[in-house]
Amino acid sequence: VPPRADLKKILADLPKMQARLTSNENPFGPSEKAKKALMEAVNESCRYPRERIMALRAAIAKEEGVSEEHVLLGAGSSDLLLAAALKYADKGGSILSADPTYASLVRSAVDVGAGWEKVPLTKDFAHDLDAMAKKVSDSTSLVYIVNPNNPTGTITPADKLRSFCESVSKRKPIFIDEAYIDYMADPKSQTMVDCVRKGQNVIVARTFSKVHGFAGLRVGYAIAQPEVIKELGKYTNGGFNVSATSASAALASLHDKEFTQYCVQKNKEAKDFTYDVLKKEGYTPLDSHTNFVMFPLKMNGKKFTEEMLKRGVGLRSWEFYDQQWCRVSMGTMDDMKLFADAFRQLS
Ligand code: PLP
């Protein structure tokens, strides 16, 4: 399992970054409406956040077409990934996931003694659902699927994932991490929340960190069967990990469709520009459905990120399938121009 990020190194590198393209943040958030709600909530923040949390939970339940008992809030979706890792790893067993994928849940489970069963992505960089279904065994404690996937940005077709959920969830719980789903053309047709509505043992996790631009405010949620929500709640203080200020801001942002559409549009412009730069330099980026782009490098990844950092651009490299890769998050157009100038010097 990839190691945890080295916080000391990150903190040392941050001041060198004019363009911070390391962590798939949204530079346009939070929205003005969210900031206003947050400031108003500051005045009452001597009070515990109960009613603000309940209001956010009710609004999310309504938006997702489920009952409030199907919703659990977290301080970012990381909170819920950790809760699932702790809940499902407590009796040993293993987490089944793709490789590469977002490592947080797997790492937390392995830290407390679980195993990791990994399945490579298909040649289109989708989850290999047939191979994953075959790998499910008595020792599997949870199936973890990230769609769209991180770090590749690629998707697993919703119809195939839906039939996978329908059959495999009868045997084992499935955790679908939809952190980036809001960047897709029609998120409502892509989400697996309908599997939860049909009563399947599926947990869907979402975050406000991406399209809502809340990475620093820490709000996420899970949708699952009420008995599963109760269980996960044991590891997240029942959802009371969210501050009154963040819950109020999230409630304002949840319905601010104009703002999220603006962010999706800005992200598309940055992505089109980045694809153009990469392709003109002879690179072949993966087909991204997120706010980041992954492309195969022609040099050592560590060397590449170091050289880019010297030029003020922070990004990340990976190694998988005998290939070095770079993942660049989409920033403002100024950020992407800085990326393009530095990249052209190195390619
Ligand atoms: N899931 C995926 C796939 C992610 O990429 C991230 C963060 O980058 C997270 C979950 C966690 O995000 P947060 O804890 O900010 O909601």
C-alpha cells in the first residue's frame, strides 16, 4: 500500500508552489453564498452544532431521495473512509479494490490488520469488475470502488457498475467513493445512490472538497442502509464531527447550482487547455472525468516533479504498470499557463 503522505515534506514544498496542483482542490471555492453562511454561523459558534448538522443532513437526504437515517456526515469524506476501514477491518479479512486507486481507505484498513486484495484496471483504465467479482471470497470484508477513479481520472461505466452492485452486494458490502462525480456530465445518472434506494448493501461517499471548493472546511457524507449508517456512526461520533460553520456553509453550497456549474465549466476550460499542451508535446493523457489529468511521463517521476517544483509548479508522480506517470490537478488558467511553460522546458 502506498505510504501516507509525508506532511513535513509537503509543508516544506508549499511555499515553493506558485501553482498548487498536487491535491485536486478547487481554486474557485467556496462560493460567495457559502462564505456568507459561514460568517453568519461564526456569530453563534459558542453553541454546539446540532441543529445545523441536522439541517444539512435533512437537505442532503432530500437531494439524494433517501431518508435522513440513510445519511451520515463526516469531517470530509476521509472521515467516512476511515470509519468504513475500521468497521470492516475489525475482524481481519481484506479490502478488495483496484490498483491503482485512492489509497486512504485501504491504508487505514491495513494499518489495523486487514489485508489488501488488488485487481489491475482494464486496458481502458476502468475497474475490471469481472475480475473483481471473481476475487470476492469469504475473507473479503469490503469491496472499495472509486468512480471516477483517482489517480487515473477514468470511469467505470455506470450500467456495468450497477449490475456489479446488484449481484456482489448480496455477498459483501460495496463502498463506492464518488468524490469526483460532480465533474461528470450527468452525475445523477452515474451515481450508485439508486442501489442504496433499492435496499442493496452499498455505501456511497461524497465530498464537498472538490466541486464545492471546501477542502479546508471538511464536509463529506455517506449514504447507506440505516443499520450500516448506525454502525459507521460508531466511528465518527454519529456524524457530529462537522463544525457549525462548515455545516452552515455546506447547506448554502448544496443548492448553489450556479456556482457548481461555474466550477465545472472552469475545470473544463483548464482541462481542454492542458490536453492541448500535452498532446502538442507528444504526450497521451488519460481520458479524465475529474478535476485532474494523468499522463505517462518520458522521464523519472521524482526528477520530473522536482524540476517542475523548481519552476513553481507542484504536482505528483506515480509508478504503475512499469510506467512513470504525472497527475496534475486543474487550477486557474494562470496556474495552467505556468504549468504549460514549465512543462515545455522539460519535455
Ligand atoms: N476520495 C477520493 C477519491 C479522493 O481523491 C479524496 C481526496 O482527494 C478523498 C476521498 C478525500 O477527500 P475529503 O476527505 O477532503 O473529502
